[in-house]
Amino acid sequence: MKLPAIFRFFHTHHQRQQGSSSSNYRIFSGNDENFIENGALLLRNRLTLFDGRTNPVHCFSVDDINAMNVQFRMAYFDHGICVGVWDGKSVMVKLLSDPQSDLACREIAVATQMGNHTNVHRLLGCCLHTERSILVYEWAEKGTLDDRIFRYKKHNKEPLEWKERLRVAWEIAHAVAYLHTAFRRPIIYRDLKPSNVFLDQDDSVRLSDFSLTISIRKGRTHVENCAIQGTIGYIPPDCVMSRRVAESSDVYSFGILLLVLITGKPALFTSELDRDMVSLVDWVRNCCAVNCVTDIVDPAINTDGGVAEEHFGLKLKALVQLALRCSAEDKKRRPTMVDVATHLENMITSLSDSL
């Protein structure tokens, strides 16, 4: 059977490691019918998002996936990610939950195009022969940003310091700004949150999970009649009310993520006083209104870190103001992601010059 050239389908048959027990690993099966159906979905997403101008994707065979010795235990349950081994290195094997899912093929299409960006989680390839599409990503040694903020003690890791959080924020902003501006149509991410940001061995950002992305047609500023998708606490109010998605939607989500980085609190948390659910952005606004900005800083951050207290206070206020501008209820007041990335880069440069 001749396969479409667009998929650049490569078969490399690796034998299982001798002596390994298959009962310890997942065993996958597939067929050409799945490949044709999943391939059609991938092609449709490539045409819709990038007008067919796309990078090739490496397609693994079912034998390749089985040779990776994919473990049963989920390494990152929210992502459906298991641990495997390919070419002697650990890899993340992502198992999509919905059979023949269009979301999986959308993620493949966007991750392939974004693969050249330094701060994007690198997709090594995919398997379209299985009923549930399988994606294989490079290993991210430091886990998710969510882990580093909320569960660093559990994983025996040090919390991110002030300068590191600034850099992480800038790298995320740069990746999202690239998504908005690098292609013929702006691509909206739609699910920006700490658990979708992986960190490599140097704590560099690897933005992951492009399954909810959507493109804006040429000459338009937004997409209408969109289903409300994303994560509660990060979805802008205007999207809920109007069901419109625009670049400003990602800016709002980034503003909330930036507040999470600053405070060490989740986007929604339970009040210690009355046990009511509290919105992080509302809590920060209230603290700023009574001049308690320094009280919102994550206690895990070492505010010394080579930064003078006065200088830290000024940078903190500027960063909080930027986060609140990004998460403004009025979308017209929000900056662009390019402006945000530039602002953060200038802050990092200024901080380095002051040391």
C-alpha cells in the first residue's frame, strides 16, 4: 500500500531488548485503516492551520512504539504521558484518550511547526496506526512548572528563585508571541497554565500540549462561536460571555500564569478565613488596593538572591502591574504577547545590569 508522501513515513524496526518482560510494558496494536483515518485528520489540520505549508513529521510504526518499552504507570496523568525508551534515551509517550481524536492531530500539526522554537516541547514523532494516536516527546528532566511551584518539596527539588521565575515568564511569553505572529494565520493556544509548561535539565521552558489551538482566518481578529475550552481560572471572562477567541485570550491566561509565578498560589484557591473559593487575580487586586504588594510574594522565593531589597520591590510592582494589565477584564486594555515578551526581556536586562 503506497502511503501519502506528506507524512514522510519512516519505518525503523527495533527489536525488543533481550531479557525484558513484555508483561511490564504496554503492548500496542494497529492497522492501515487507523493510519488512513488519522492521516486524513492530520492533513486537514495542516491545511486549516498552516495552508498545507508544514514541516515533515516522523511517524513511528507500532513495532517502534512497542520497542520503547512503554510503562503502564503514568508519569504525568493529566497529559496521559508514560515513560518509554528510544535510542537509549528516556522519552515521554503521550496516549490520547479519545479514539481517532482530531485534537491529537491538531497537536501533532502545531507541535511539528513549532519544533524549531527553543522553548517548545520537541515532538520526536507520532504513531497514526493505533486507534488512539500516540505522540512521542523528548524527555523533560525537571517535570512541569506546576510541579516546581506547588510540589517542589515532594519531588526533592529547589523552588524557582526570583530571577528564574522572571526568565521562565519571558520564555513562555516568547513562545506564545511566536505562535501569534510567526505563521500566515495567528494561532491561539487557549490552555496556557503551569501544568502545560515543562522544564528541561536547565529549567528552560518547553511549552507543550497544542491540542486546543485554533487559528484566526486572514482579515479577522477573532474566532466566533467557539466552545468554551481551557482551564477554569485561566479562561478570560469575555470568552465565556461572547464565545469569541482572540490573541487577547492568551494574554489573559498568561497574566494569570504570571500571578501564579509571583504568588505561588493556584488560579483559584480556598480562603483560609471562610473556606470560600477565591480568584487569584481578584485577591491580588485587593492586596494592591491596600498597598500590600510585597505580601503576595511566594514565601518560597528567596528575595535576596543577589537583588537589593529596594530594587526587588520596584521590579515586583512592575511585574504585578504587567500581570494585572494582561488579566484585565476589558480585553482592549491588554497588551499584545509581543509587548509582554519585550517588557519582560527589558526587566531581565535591567536586573542583570543592577547586579
